[in-house]
Amino acid sequence: MKKLILFTFLLLTLSACEKIKFWEDTQADALHTYTCPMHPEIISDKPGKCPKCGMDLVLKDALAQKEEGIKLDDLLQPTNNFVVSQLPVVRLKKENIPTTVDALGIVDYDTRQIGTISSRVSGRIEKLYVRYKYQKVSKGQRILDIYSPELLTAQQNHLFILKNDRSNVMLLIASRQKLLLLGMPASQIQSISRKGRPDLSVPVFSNYSGYIQGAGNMAASASPSPESAMPGGSAVTAELPLKEGMYLEKGQNIFTVYNPNKSWAVLNIFAEDIALVSKGQSVAVIPQSDPSRRFNGTIDFIEPFFRPDSKTVTARVYFDNSIGKIPIGSQVRAEISSHSKVADWLPKTAVVSLGMDKIVFKKVAGGFIAHKVGIGPIIKDKIEIVSGLEPEDEVAENAQYLMDSESLIKVNK
């Protein structure tokens, strides 16, 4: 109160010129007032430290500056479709941009090379020569021996014809052909013909080279799978659920053989890149485990649908894996070479995604409005604009600065 009375007394006693000078000095002092950013009640006429928090005092703004170029009508616009700002703006730029699509994927078996070993007759497994999953087998390798009443009867019929009606060539050929169709090797047919008595068991051979990955549907007498019987055991070295003494049915799938030498790289193509990828394009595939095994190939097939568990389309690159020996399941990175594209481009930061809608903030008198656009592919930091803008339109270079809430934006089409 005393300071106020003293200030009033000084004003009354000063002349007009002195009053003006006193007022200017007061304003000058205000321009050099320092305060704490965290504690605005702390005021000082010189730089220093805040006594409460120890932060450096900063210069306090004395007088607000009038902003030119903004009208009251602009400030009264609805906030969900009009933004007052002075951000940098850009225009559509027509460029010829070379496109390279980056994709990630894995190495998988070529399912066209998967072979199945099936039982041609029903019977009992007498001897099993493979014991665990992923055991390597070769074409012509003996897999198991089977006892089959049907095969035994067919052998006896063939031997009966040989003994009693050898001159009946047609009947003899038919009985021999039946044994071949039932899976009996020609060498074994010659052996039983020579010794005159049937064999109780017949070998089953693999027609494929690769790795045993699993068995087909077993009969009801099959034991539980080893993974469930031996918790914590390796699924790779686990024994097969097929055992000696089990019975097989005619036509039953016994084993599936996978050939890792014929593989494919399964690449995941994101939705925005689908338009840039087509069958026959060159692609460089780099295994992440060993980049030195990099190889070149072509896009051989593109699946025409999105997989249920992914938001990507899958492209396949077939390749010969007999040289690189890239392990199945290895993660790979791919660089797909596409054609150069002449189009209208904007910086990727100028476009905001609102789910199905893509918007930019178009420059108008006094500010920006949200404006819907149609987009094409995204290449690095550029995005193609296919509709919604004219060459002379200006948009905010970074639309994220104008975003308050995506749910509150009203789009102008």
C-alpha cells in the first residue's frame, strides 16, 4: 500500500515530459523482467536461479505482439474442419521415381516337390527302417516291410499258374502285373518264381529323396504322439508315432517326404505396395542369417487374396536350394525391382490416414481445411496422389502438426 501511495505521489509531482519518460523507463524495465518457467510468481530484474527449484530464470515477455493476417471470422470457424496456422506448404510435384519394393519373408518347402509314401495293401508292419522325424531318406531306400494277406494270396496264385499252366502266357502276365500293382518289386517276383514259395513280407521303398517330416493318419491302434508322451522332448528328433506291429490300411499315407533342395521364398507384400509388384519381376533375396548367400530370382506367383492372419499378400520366389543350403524357416529380406513411375507426388508427411479415408490439409484464406484425397503407392518418403488435388493447390507439408484428434476431423470432399 505504501508503494502504491508513493508511486501515485511521484506521478502527481512530475511534469508531463517527466511522466512520459517515467512511463518509458517503466516499460523498459518490464522488457527486462525475468521469471521462473515453473514458478511464475518468482520475479527478478536480472538473470539468476529460481530459489525454489534452481532452474535458470528466463526473460519474461512484456507486451503481446499483434498478429497480422488473422481475422476474427477465421478464429470462429468450427475446429473440426478448419485450422488456423502458418505452416510451410507444398504443391504436387510430377516426378519419375524408380520404385524398389522392400519385403520380408521366410524360406519354405516347395509344396510341388512334396512326396507321399502310401500303403498299396492293408497289413501289419513287420520291420520299420526309419525311426524319427526329419530323418533323411533317398529315392529307392527301403522304408518298411509289411505282411499282407492280400499280397500273400496274390503270390500263391502266381506260383500256382507257373506250376500248373505255364503255357497260358496271358494269365501269367496278368498275375505278374497284379503283384507289381500291389507294390511287390520285380526282383522279388523273380525270386519267388525261382524258389517256388511266397515271401511272408514285402518291402516298401521310397520314391522320393528328402526328409521324413511326419506320418499320415494312423489306424486306431496307433500310440499317442511322442510330443505328448515325452514333454519337453525335441520335436525334430522325436520318434515317429508309427511302430512295428501296427496295422496299415490300403491307401493310407504312411510318410510325407519334403525336399529342401527345391524351395521357395515366401514374401509378404503390404497393401500399399501391391500395385508395384507383378509376376516376372526381378527380385534379390538376402537371408538375414547369412547375407553372403544372397541370390537373384523372379516373382513366380502372387496369391490373389489376403491371408486371414495377415494384412499382406504373399508372393513366391522359386529357387534351387541345393547350392545355398539355406535352412527352411530362415527369415529373408527381398528387394523387388519395379518400373519407374511418372506421377504426382507429395511428401508422405503431408497425408494423414483416417482409416478408409486419406486427407491432407489444404491451404485456404486464413488457414487450412481437411481435404480428402486418393492415394497410390508409397515409395520411401513420397506418396502418389491420384485424385483430389489440382497442381496449383497448396497443402501443409506436415499434416501431423495440424492434427488434434482424428475422430473430430470433418473431411471436405
